[in-house]
Amino acid sequence: MMNLSNLQNTSRPKKKVQRVGRGIGSKRGATSGRGGKGDSARAGYRKRFGYEGGQVPLYRKLPIRGFTRGRSSQSSWRHQNFGRWRSEQKSKD
């Protein structure tokens, strides 16, 4: 009988997983393929998006374009009472 628990992928062979940190003779021992010391050798390390190794990132080199009005005019927004506005709309109809 076919269940979700016994399905197998027969279209391609299963790739063998490379085990790391299993001694210096295993090709991936000692530093486990992470290089030397530093942040990138530590567990849980994630490089910041757009980071270019100390070089000024591209998004900082390019000029600011597009919608920029929103930042400066946020303090001048008017608050609307939509309940009052709806009642005015109903009275017009």
C-alpha cells in the first residue's frame, strides 16, 4: 500500500551528504570548510544583505531617486474623522 511515509524518488539517485568536522583526513575536518577564524567561522553567522566586504556598497553609491516626499511631510498629515465624513456623504445622497 502507498503512504506518504514510504514514497521514494526514483527519477534520480540520492546525493550523499558530506559530513563535516570528522577529522583532518576526511577533507572537511578541522575548520569544517569554514576557513580560519572570524565571524564567518562561527555558528549562526549571516552576512548582512548588500555587504561587500568593507567596500562601499552599491546602494550607497547610487543617488537617491523616486519617492522621497514621504519622509519629510509625515508630520504634516491631516487626521480624518471618517465616521463624520460618511455621515456627510449619506446626507448628500
